[in-house]
Amino acid sequence: MPKLKTKSGVKKRFKLTASGKVKSAQAGKQHGMIKRTPKQIRNKRGTTTLCAADAKIIKKFMPYG
């Protein structure tokens, strides 16, 4: 069997944690910060884990972790 390819967009944007959850950057932080409240900007720092439904989709695109 041939090797499965990882989606290159996914490998740039997501990482797997040791327990198998999918870690990603906070959404809504790329542009338009002037519209956001300071509280929103603070809360969107760092990373977050995806919900189970979204993680299931992402894991299909990264077959080898």
C-alpha cells in the first residue's frame, strides 16, 4: 500500500496533543482587531483545543499524527 499524504494546510495549522486532542490557534485573530473589544483580544491569545466533531475531521487529514 502507498503511504497516505498529510494535507499540507492542516500540518501548518494544527498539532496533536499527547492525549490525542487537536490543538489550534484561536479563531478570529487575523485581522480587524480595531472592531474587537480589548477583552476579546486578550481571551484569544494562545491556543485552544477543538471540539470533538471538528477534531474528527482534522484527524482524517493527518493520518500519521
